[in-house]
Amino acid sequence: MSVRQAVAWCNRGGSISAEPRINERIRVPEVRLVGPSGEQVGIVPLAKALELAQEYDLDLVEVAANARPPVCKLMDYGKFKYESAMKAREARKNQAHTVIKEMKLRPKIDPHDYDTKKGHVVRFLKQGDKVKITIMFRGREQSRPELGYRLLQRLAEDVQDLGFIESNPKQDGRNMIMVLGPHKKKTEAMAEAREAQAARKAERLGGAPVSAQDDDEASADLSADSPVDMPAENPEA
């Protein structure tokens, strides 16, 4: 099928399957056959390849359709798809996307609210996320930018064990913005969180600690199957 024919087919509502052709769906006179253990059988007629697939109780799968002749392999296609899906799931679970969270404060924030906001920043940095700190000025507060600057410096010093100033404080209209970056990489934070969850689960069950790598249940909510790029949290002062 040419590119033009493929486009026309899609425009008519058809679709091109990404699945390889298997067994009777293969429509060529001969194939280059690869055995179930990866051994090269050679070029054989399609009928012979299908006969061998039946003898081995396996599927004939086209693995290189553009080759001349196409390359086909004898395999358990159902098992192959399952193992491929598990590998892809594991790869997604180990992916880490750094998220920029946001925290908004007022220049004259009271001590209790400051501690609450700082707690959120600490949590974000522990998770391996960056944090955008925004100081919001209103009315006459705009004439006292040093209040916002001192507050940002104080916050940076309070969390210096977890993060560093990635972007220095700068004025942006009525706001002053600073970005904190985590010392710990996202992947490290995720691994530690999984280990902590596994340890807590083992403690609840009263048994030995369970490895986080083997404990799918403990790590499920931290895998990439769950959305990572969540909307930034903006607890108002």
C-alpha cells in the first residue's frame, strides 16, 4: 500500500494496524525463517513455515516486513505480547518527570501560615520536584519589595538541606518569584518512597521487610501509570 493509498484509507475511516502479521495473515510466497531459539532456518515457502509453526505449536510472526523476503519467527505470540507489555510497564514505572510546583505567599504572612507553606515546600522537594515560590504584593506592599526578598531568603535557608535556589528572586509585576530545585533526583526520591512504603506495609503485616522492586502493590501509586504532571498546588495564605 502506497502512502497516498494509506492516507486515503485513513480518511475513509480505516486504520493501519501496528500489530505484526501472524500465521495466515502473512501474504507472501516465501519468508526468511528464524527458529524458536533464534536459529536461522533460511528462506522457505510460506506453506512450509506455517507447517513448522503447527509442529512446534507456535505462531509464525512477521518481524521484518520490509525485508526481501520478509523475516518471520516462530514464537508464542501471546506470551511475547504479555512480556512486552510487562517490560513497557516497568519502563514507565521507572520514568521520572520533574514537576514544577507552585507556592504563593504574602509578604506579611503570619508564623503559622508560614510553617504550613514551608511544610508543603519541604514535601515537594523531598519528592524531587522543583518549587516556584511567588510572593504576592498588594496595595502599599508594592513599595516594600525588600519584605518579599527577605521572606524568600528565609524560606531558602529553612529548606537548604533539601533544595537550592535555582532561580534567584526577581520582580514580575506585582509578584516576586524564586525557584527552588531539589538536591535529590526524582528517581532517587521515588525509590526511597517505594522502600518506605514497603517497610510500612511489612510492619503492618508483622513480617520481614519487603523489597520495593518486588512489591508491585506498594509502588503502584508511584508508577508512571499514575499521572505525574499534576496541576501545581496553590494553597493560598
